Amino acid sequence: MRSKLIAIVGLCLIPAGIALAQTAAAPDVKHENRRAEMRERMIKAIDADADGRISQAEFLKRAEERFQKLDVNSDGFVTSEELEQRHAEWRQKRAERGEKRGHHHRQ
């Protein structure tokens, strides 16, 4: 009798297990769409010649611009204090625009 009960419970749990596995395996479409939009914004922001690709020169130019923004005193080095200062400024700007963390847009 006990083995029949275990078998019945097991059979009842199979559909739940399958559904759970399908849910876990299914991609988060909303999250993936957001990531795709972010990739497109990144390419548009860096792709100077608008060919839909980022060349090494375009990438390095953008990196240089970012470094210069972080190097507050223009000494060729970025310190922890400079990073904190810039991040505090960026957080303040996002707060003024009413943006949430991770939802910023390049101006």
C-alpha cells in the first residue's frame, strides 16, 4: 500500500517538475529585451562612423574620454578619491533627473 502511495505521489509530482524545469529553462524575455536595447545604445554611443560596429579606435577613443572624465586633477592617474567624487556627481545627476540605478543614459 505504501509503495502505491509513493508511486501515485511521484506521478502527481512529474507534471509540476516538468513545468518547473520549463520555467527555469525559459529565458526572461523582458530582461533580454532590455539587454538588447542597452547593447544598441552602447554601439550608437561609441560608433563614431555609424557603421553599426565598434572599431578598436572608436573603443579606445571612448575609453580615453571616460578616463579624462575620471581624472579630476588631470595628472594622468585616477585615484579612489577621484572615482568616488565622479560617482557621487553622477549619482546626484541621476537623482535630479529621477533615474534609478542602472537606468542612465548618455547625454
